Amino acid sequence: MPGPRQQGSPLQEGSPRRAERPLQAGGQDERRTGYRWVGCDRCGAAVQVAKFSPQHTIVQWNPESVRACAEFTGGRPSALIEGCLSLRDSIERAVLAGRLEVSPP
């Protein structure tokens, strides 16, 4: 089930997205990994993910993905929720299936 689509952005599981990155002196990007779209297996919320190690994962939420998230819409303010366990499991499955690479910075 596809998640919400951000205006003008490709939303296909595993599709790359270059993100704004910190630049080194001389203007070169210090990281080589782009973000990939990952959809939650529970609710379909789609987020952009970069995975730099088994413990280091960056998740970029947008307003549509927050509204679609089953754990964030449970009646509590989203700022009080540490994260979405269903999405975390979906990200791990994407890594195991090869749809998301672990790419050190």
C-alpha cells in the first residue's frame, strides 16, 4: 500500500533522494549516501531514510507522513512520541531485503 506523496517528489520504495548535506572545505559533500523512501508496513506512511550503521539511522518525516502514521495519530502530541516502532521494524525489513543500504558516511 503506497503512503502519502509529497508534491513533486518521487515516492517509490527504495528510490533515491539527494538531501542537503554539510559541505567540507572546498565545497565537496562529505557523505556519499542519499536518502531512500521507505514505507511503513503498518500504515503506509512514507519517510526518507539514510542508514549509516546498524545503530545510526536518519529518518526525515514530512507533514503527510506524520498525519498518516498510526502511532503518531493516537491522540498524543507527536512531540511526546519518541518514534514509531512499526516504522523502525519496516526500515529493518527494508535493510534485510536489500531495499535500503547501510552506507557509512
